[in-house]
Amino acid sequence: MSRPPHVNADFIDLIQRPDGALELARVALLVAAGCDANVDVDDELTRIRGWGDELARRIEPEWNNLQKLARLRAFLFEELGFRGDRQDYFSPSNSLLHEVVQRRRGIPLTLAILMLELGWRVGMPLEGVGFPGHFLVRLAGEQSDLLLDPFSRGMVVREEDCHRMLRDTTKGRVHYEPGMIASVRRRDVLVRLLNNLKNAYVRQGEDALALGVVDHLLALSPGDVDETRDRGLLLFRLHQYGRALECLTTYLEGAAGAMDREVIEKHCAALRQLIASLN
């Protein structure tokens, strides 16, 4: 998938910065701009920052973080009207930040990005929490850290709620472990956003768009053999046989014990036959 050169350059520049300096909203908008040439990253970012400035004007200097949280929730979920999209949860729109901003609908992760960005704007110690199947936000620094659910208007989530959510999302196949509610790096938030978007595009058969997202994932982790495999499979489906064979061969070289090795070897054999027939 082709995208404006400055989008690639800006993305690479951002992901090379230290984790604490990674601008989540900007990089998420750059991801969106890679999928939709009409996205104006600066305009969308100005809108989000404007919300942060407006929220800051409504915060009193002496307020503690719990008071700030109450104002943040009211502003983001009541006044601006952001909600979890329960009707079309797996739509790519819910992983494209500019569409989330325009529609005021999203999934836990994209709503969390907005919650984090606005909270950071007013000095709140918010952190992303990579809970399986349902991204959460942590308000750190209190006597007892609070877990917040951006999909449900930033309401507090307790440990028993996490058990229930995990049962619902995995049908009981995965058991809860305390490490599941650990805070994650901003880089991890970005990886999860990209994986959500990739899966959404694959589900809709948008292989060219999915390929562009995989390229972003490989920019973050150039040696990731699984993403190299997925890149090869997408290239195969897009009839780019030479590049597909190169990727799948690289995967086989780097994943000696892979469970799907036999399947990928058959793909490579088919690709060699296709390439030979075209020469």
C-alpha cells in the first residue's frame, strides 16, 4: 500500500523516540493517515489538544487526581459524548483514531488513547493496561490504584470484573492471572492498536490495507518472524509472488519449530511453481 512519504518518515521518527516521549495520539493518527490519504494529522491533533486545553481550564489547581478524574469522565463521556461502539465493534473505523474522534465511538483501546491524552494534559498519572480482550486505564498514585474502563465511560473496574470480562471474551479458555492487569508501555499500546487494525482489515478482505499495517508493525519490530509470515501471506493474496516467497522463506529460516511450518512450506512450493510458470 502506498502512502505519502512524509507519513512514513514521521511514523519512523516517532517510534524511534524514548517510550515516555512517544506521542500516542499523533502516532495513531499517522497510522490512520497511512490507511486514508484524506486524514489531516495536524488538524485532528489540534482538535484533541484543544479538548485537553478546555479540560485544563475546568480543573482547579488544588484538585487531587480523583477530582480530576471525575471532571475528565464528565467532559469526555458526557459532554463530548464518546461511547463504546457495541453495534459494529470489529469495524476498522474503531481502530482509526480520526474516525473515532469524528464518530465519538470506539473500542476500549482507542477510547483509552483519548482518555490517556486528555488526562496527561492535566497532569494525571494515567497508564495503559493491556488486559486481554479489553484494554483498560490505570490511575496510579492513589492509596490503591484504580482500574478504569474507557469502554464504559471510564467507570472503575474491580478484580472480580476482570475475571468476568476474561471469561466472556475467551469463553473460559484463559484463566485470570494478576499480571494481566500490569501497566504497559506506550509502544505496547501502539502494537496493540496496529494488531487490532490488521485483524479488522483481514476480516473484511482488505488485504492491501492490512499489508500497510503489517509494514508498520515490522517497522516497530523488524525481526518479528510472525509479522514477516503475515506479510508474505498477504503479498501472496495480492499476487506479488516474488516478494511473498522472499518473506515466507525468511519466516521458515527464522522459525524452525513453527507449528505451521508444513503449511508455509506448501505455500512456498506453490509460489515457486507460479513464478516459474510466469517466466
